[in-house]
Amino acid sequence: MRNGKGLAVWVSGVLIGVALGVPASAQDTTEVKVDWGKVVRTSNSTPTLQVVVNPMLIRGAKLHDGSFAALKMLGADYVRYVPWLPYPRQAVAELEAPAGGKTSWDFQYIDPTLDDFMKATEGHSVVLNFSTIPSWMYKTDKPVTVPDDPNQVFWKYTQGTELRDPSMKEISEYFARLLSWYTKGGFTDETGKWRESGHHYKVPYWEVLNEIDFEHHWTPQEYTKFYDAVTAAMLKVDPQIKFMGLGLAAPRQDPAMFEYFLNPANHRKGAPLDFITYHFYATPGPDQTLNEWQYTFFDQADGFLTAVRFVEEIRKRESPGTKTALNELGVILSEDGKEINQPGYVAKPEPAGYWNLAGALYAYLYAESAKLGIDVLGESQLVGYPSQYPSVSMMNYNTAEPNARFWVLKLLKDTFGPGDKIATTTNTNRALTVQGFDTARGKVLLVANKRNRAEEVTLPGEFGSGSVAMVAPSTGDHAPAKGVVNGRVLRLEPFEVAVVHAR
């Protein structure tokens, strides 16, 4: 139960009342106005997430069953799957260079998790991104030796900056064989031997590398040449596949990457420019607390959104048919970095309210990005845990149940999507994000409280006595609570995210 001017009453686990219908003065509430006849744009935006491979997702691990059950229940499209560098045996299918008529192809630690992912996303589109290039394809002082234990973290796998084959034929064939393994039942290896996989998955999208501005520090020219070579080889395997490119970690630092990559004149003739991708994580300072985070997260998000507007102008000028995926959106707390970089350091647990704040941040980014015409909004990431970016997790790593960040995504995915009419919405309370959407199922308001305090909002008349679903501190790690608005005044808990349907 919540007391005050707003009231939530729980009966058998169901929220049956939200906000008393008491007239509020202009001093204690804000009235939202929506001009449904003035449409900002028709939404292109799909809410989704990424799944990053780590030991907690292998069969038998604590988070495996709950995570894949949650993924299946979510039913999202454009789900991004990323095997990556800290676990080479789970991310790189050929750890040693072919030699003496033999190869080292080995999928025993890669396939089980990917199979479980494909099963959980069956019927929905996926994006595969094998983001780590085999280290032996680079010139290095000595071969990189990886741990025998596939679950042992190894942060130093990626070494070298210059590919040993400047024609890029070697690396292009590696990626083509990966695609063939998963879509064509197998591939012919470097020795002419057929290797049977039995896989015939549909892979509609492939993203070419990840965070190229952090790993190996690719120049625009180098990456564009690489992208063209790899996509040409993979299109021979599947002429229908579409590609995502760039995957920038810090898009504001290198606008030249967008200028160069999005210019078709810099590519081979016919090179696909289907999607560009880049990322945002709020990164508060180590001395900040939740009370500062409530401002830092959204201030940094506004800076990122300024960059998005800038990039969109480049995209529309150079390659207007290319779509945009912001496919890693989240928060990385400073404790995560300390745990990785300081051996023996034990990170402090995330404080109460953090997961709701991070969920409210995603809701804000979704609303603002939808107005900009962004196509894919990917929350990062399904599973994190102590020593592996716990603050980014969408699963409660102690209980293996979805946390508030997951439920915010589920709430948005079940409510909004491409085709919604985004209406001009006026809201003078800067503590709240409020946006009106005219959806196939009627008029809906997305409301998110960005502050660590209760807030009230007076809804437009058509939302009086409407239905509401919400994720808030009081809902914990449970599915969104549902109820009915009493009157027009909606009271939100700190960092609450709510969707309100017109009556």
C-alpha cells in the first residue's frame, strides 16, 4: 500500500487503484497536454536487448535457466548475441592457425549456448556478432596462449594491431565459415574437409565486429575495407543476410568514422549499408551516490542524444536508406571497473533504487530516440554478475529472476513499436518524462519519474479512469503491476516507469 495523495492497493498481488481522484493545484502537480492531431513522426523504434556470452549462461550455470526463460517470455526482435574476448574458447571457433594439413576448428564451447539462445528467440529476428577476431590472424611477438578452462576470464586475448593477411581474405573466409556453420549445415575448412554442424538457423542480421574504436583502434579506412571484404564473403553464403556496422563505443569522439563509413563512394560497389550501430552507457563518478546519479544519468543521456542528432544528419545526407541501432544502452558503475582492474577487489552491491533508476533511463532513451526516428533500441545486457559488469545486468544475479530493468523493457516492448504515432506532448515538470503515443491498441502515455522522490502528474482528460501498468520500487523483481487510474492525478514512486492507456 502507498499512502498520500496517491494510493496503490494490492489485492491478491494485483494493483487495483492508482492515484486518488483528488483535484490537484498547480503547486503540487503538473498537467500534461497532448495534441493528438500534431504528430511528431510515425515511430520506427523497436525496443530490444543484447545477450553477451559469459559462464553464467552455460548449461548448468546458476543463471542459465532463468535467463533463457526470461528471454523467451520477452519475445523481442533484433535480439543481439555477442560472444566476446574474455572467454576465447566460447567466442573464437579457430584458436590456432591451420598448419601441417590440420585445423583447430572447435565449437564444443560455443554451440550449446548459441543453440539455447536460438531456441529462446525462435520466431523472432536475431543479430549475431562474433566480435573477436582470432589472435593468430594478427602479427604478434608470440602466439597468444589461452586458458584451458573455457570459463576462466582472460582479458588479454586481443593482441596485435596489424592483420597478417593485408588482403583480408583469411579473416573474410573465417566469418563466411561461421555463417555457413550456423545456416548451411557446415562448411569446408582450409584443408578441403567438410565439417558438419547440422545447423540450419535463420540469421537475418550479422554485425561486423564490436566497439572498433576500443579494440585495435580501427581507422575509418581500415574498418571500411574490412567491412567490405567480410560482407562480400558472407553474402556468397547467404545473399539475403543484412549487416550492421561500426558498433562504436564512443560515438561522440570520432565523427569522421560516420562521415567516411556512410559515404557509399568509400565502399566497394554494391556493398550493403543496412545499419549503423553505436552505444551509450551512463558512467557516474566513483564518489557519486544515488542522489547524484539521478541527475548524472540523464545529463549524460542528453549529451548522447545530441550526438545522435548529429549522426542522424550525417546518415540522412550520406546514406538515407541506412537504419540506426543503438544496441548497447545502459549504465556501468565505477565499482564494475574496480572489480575487473584491481585483483581481489570486492565490489559494493548496487544500492536500493539503482535498478529502477537504470530502468527509467532506458525508458527516457526510448522515448527520446523514437522521436528522432531511431530504428532499434537495445538495452544492455541480459546477464551480468560480480566480476562481469553486474550493474549492467537485467537479471537479478542472486535469484536468477528478471530485475526491474528487464521488466521496464518488457513493459515497453509489449506496449510500443513501429507504426505508433508519436504525438506532440507538453510537460513542464522536468522530473518526469511524459510522451503520448497513438498505438494500434489506442492512446497511451509513457511516464517515467527521473527523480528519487515521489512525483505527481495530472493526466489529460481521456486518461482519467484509464488503465495503468507500472514498474516501481514497490514491484521489486516482479512483472509490472496493473491497475486503474482513479481520477486524473497519477502519483509515481521514485524512478517509476508507467504506461497509461486512455479509457
